[in-house]
Amino acid sequence: MNRSHRFVWVTAAAIGFGVISGLVWTQREPRFEGRSVSEWLDAYAVADERPTTSVLRVTGPRQLRDAQTLRPLKDLELEAFVSMGTAAVPALARHVRTGFFDSDRYLKVLAKLPPRAVELFPSPWRRATRRYHATEILLSLGPAAKSAVPALVGGLTSTNSSGSGPIPMGVAIGTTVPLRPFRPQLLLFERERLVEAVCTICGDRQGLEPVLLDIGRRGHFRTLVDLAAAGGWQGPEVAGLLAAAQNDPDPEVRAAAMRLLESAPNLVPRVLNSVLSALKDPDETVRWLAARTIEASSARESEVIAALQMATNDSNAMVRTVTRRTLEKSPNPP
């Protein structure tokens, strides 16, 4: 047996140990009407696939309807989780967390195993489905699921990593069709559900503020702007973190953070240096939003006027328009 094969089988043995550990956890989960949390979670997923049922998802809990008449139906699986209440939250939070079984490294191991052996190990696709449904149930439980917020936030911040390149997964799942690479990164609709869950469970801006502060201080600026935009934000400390987000390499993150600062013009003087620096951002959308943020604020100090005057020569017409308009409305127009 060469070194590569030895590595695969040793890793497979470790995975098997992880599977057994997961089964032990399942046995320890709270039960309702004879079913564990994980078993109810699987039943919740089955309801999505019934041909007689239509599932509507907009915001809040999912809505089940009769596929023929569109008459609302009882969501018995969700009602089971509501009945379990806070007792079900730790087990649901465990299903939200990502780990080795969701990683590219795990997929590489699966790709080297015989197809029959692959069937013995956890499916990344099934785990992704469970994670989404667990998030949706926690969202439905609302503030009662507060202890799950760290796990939900962990699901969001894990999407900040870039991951590795695509992995052809046809052999690993016994098909000849290459499938998309699976990473700890979530699809857009999954991320939106996580954001909605955190905001719903936290309840309001005051409840969300400690979460925003923690995320921002750890440098997870994409998650910071996503949550602040969805759930609202307040306070100079969060404003400072939105200003710090101007150092993020992603222009979409910088633009989103500037939009949020524009919505709180009374706090702009506290982060003025960052906003003025953004007038020189390489991205024209960020520069335009920085000009709008200054226009919305009361900041008209000499350094602001000087920065605006320089921006009137910007290559982007929208930036020039906003800066000239702001200068014209200033107390002492140049």
C-alpha cells in the first residue's frame, strides 16, 4: 500500500470515528413523540419533497400549502419543534455548524474512495440541506433560540474564506456528471436565511448591537454589513466598525458599509477621516457613496471642502455632480 492509499484509509477511519460520534450525539438528543431532534429534522425535509405539498418561502417560517388548491396546511414537523422549544435549540445549533465533513479536504478524500465506500460516509449535500432546514427552524423559534446565535454567526463568518478550486465530484457520488464544488461557503439564499435568523432571534437593534460589535472587531466585515443592513444598527461603536470596513479588499463590502454610514449622517463626523479617504477609493461606486455621505452630513470643515474640491475632477460624472452640489450648498461656497 503506497503512502497516498494509506493516507486515504487512515483518514477514512478517522471519518468513521466521527460518524460514530455523531450517532452518539443523536442518541442523546431530546425526543418528542418518540423521535429525536435529528429525526424530526429529516421529517421536516421530507415535507419539502411531498408531491402533494407546495412550499412557500418568503420571510419568516415556511408555509405549506396543498399543491392543488393552495389551501394552507398544518406544518406538523415545525409544530413539533415549537413544542420542544428551547430543548431542541442545542441540537439544531449543532446541525448549523460547519466542520470537516463540509470541507474541500473531505471531498478530496471521498473522491479517492471506491463508490460503494463513499455511501458509508456523511453526504456533504445532505449536511447542507440539514443546515439550511435547521437554520429555518431556529428562525421560526425566534428569541427562544437565542443560544444558537453563535452557531448561526459562525455559519455566516465561515463564508468569508475563499476556499480552494473546484473539485470534480462525479466519481465521489457515483455519477458521471461533474457537480458544483461544495465548500463551507453557502449559496446566496442560504446566507440570506442565516442573516434573517440572526436578526429575528436578536429582535431589534439593541439586541443585535453586541453581535455586530463582536463580528466587526473580528474583522468579518461582509457579515457585519449584511446583518446591519437587514436588522438595523445604532451607536458610534458600530459606525467606527463600518468605517474600518473601508479597508476590506472587496469593493462591494466597502460600498455596503458606506451606504449604512450615509443612513446615519449624525454619526459621520465621528468617522470623517475614513469617509474622506473613501473619496479616493479605486472603486467609483464607493467614491460616489462617500460623496453622498458627506452631502447628507453636516461636516463642512476646511478639510472637507478641500477634499470635495479635489473630487470635482473625479473621472466619474456622478461623483462630480454630488461634490459640486455639496459645495454649492455649503455655507461658504468656493
